[in-house]
Amino acid sequence: MYFNQNTTVFLNGNWLPAEQAVTTLYSQTLHYGLGIFEGIRAYPTPAGARIFKAAEHYERLHYSAKVMHLHLPYTVQQLIDASYELLQKNNLANAYLRPLVYTEPLMKLLPPKAVNVFLCAWEWGLYLGSELLHVVVSDFQRPNPRSTYVDAKVTGHYVNSILATHNAVSRGYDEALLLDQNGYVAEGSGANFFYEKDGKLYTPPKGSILMGITRATIIELCQKAGIPVEECLFTPDVLTHADGAFFTGTAAEVAGIQTVNHKPFLKPWEKTIGCYLAQEYKKLVIAG
């Protein structure tokens, strides 16, 4: 589903068929999880294909590279230009883009001197689907922020996400809600979390979460609409009396939640702030 014989990818400044994009088996990325990536969406607009918040995504990629001691040899603008060329070469407008920075061969536990930069794109529907989600508070915690840079988008961090998602799905749920090391709500396995109470939204603060670009966009939409948002610590018990909740992420966009630990929210999704924001987000990304 990710590529076929006609797919073109970018690898270290070269354009080549996806089937010819090969790499080493001795990379730290493969052996130890030292790599960084982004997930970006493009949308068809009246002005043509538009990559939503491309600069913000590539600025975060540069941040991830910096804190993980990886030398990223392309500027933000060069990566944006290559991304638009990638869409054009693959005749894509409604697409998900995946930039990946992975390491050269090295078995030492030290940062490498050189990296590889790979860009690919494919058509991909909403990651969490379009139905309301049944969520469970996970048995797995988010990594302790003193153990790594949790606000960097690092390949190895997503082992935690895979374990949490598998645990949730194997128990009959759609998605997991992870807590931090102190028992406060952090985020989903691959998306940020908001809940609503009495006309106000609450979302976990910086610390144990990935500072999502969709999350920031939702906060911006709330500011324009006069909807109060508080970034604060809270435990999952507050969700028992919440009016609604939703996840946000580039792949998921705005995904409504029906239940947490089998407990439904007080308002139907259609009457929540989250539903309104999902519609506003859709308008924003295709505005061009």
C-alpha cells in the first residue's frame, strides 16, 4: 500500500524508484532505534496540492536532529522544496509524507558522523478511522522525560506506542491513553489528547508529550473562536465527568472519542467542542 513499481522516492539528493531504494543492515536506526522522522499531510486545494504546515514539521525535524546529535544536511526550505517535488513526481495531492533520517553503519553507542535522508509519500486515510473511538487507559506509561528527549520525534520512541496500541486492541479497544510516570494523562499512542468540561478544553502540558503540530493548530483555532484552553496536569478520573474528548495528530487529524474505560462522555459527540473543531480543522487544511 505504500509504494508500487511507479513510485518515486528521494534518497540523499537523488530521485529513484522506490524498489531501488536500498540501505545498510548495519545502521544504528535498525539496531538501536536512533533515527528521526516526521509525518506530514498534503491536501488538494483550489491552488493545487498544499502541504499543511510544512515549515513547522521540518523545523521540528531539525530540532529532533539537534537533540539526537544527528547532522541534517538540508535546510527547512530545501526539504519543503523536495517534498513538493515528491508530490509532483508521484502525481499526488491528497497524501501522507514521511521524511526519515537514518544513520550510516555504526555499532558504537555514539552518534554517527553522517546520516541518510529519505522522503516518501502515499495516499493514506485517517489513521484512527472516522468512527468514534473506544479508548482504554494503558498499562504502559510514556517514557520518563529524564530518560530521553520525549519532545523529539525519534524512531525508537514508537516501540512504546506499538506496545500500548497492541495491548489496547488485543483487549477490544481502538486506542490507548498513556499516563506519565506520575500518573497524569499524557497522550495517545500516536496523538495528543484534549477533553472538554463546561465549555472549556484541557490538554496535558509540555513535559511528557510530543508537542504536536495539530495540537498547536487546534489551540490556535480555539483562540480565534474564543474557546478557552488550559494546559494542565490531570488524572484520568476527571474524564468520568467530562463532556467530551478527542485526539489530535497529523495522521489522525481530529478523532472523536466515545468512551474511556467503557465510560461514555456526558455530551453526544455532535454537541461537543471537539466536533466543531474537527469541522474547522477540515476547512483550514483545504483552504489553500
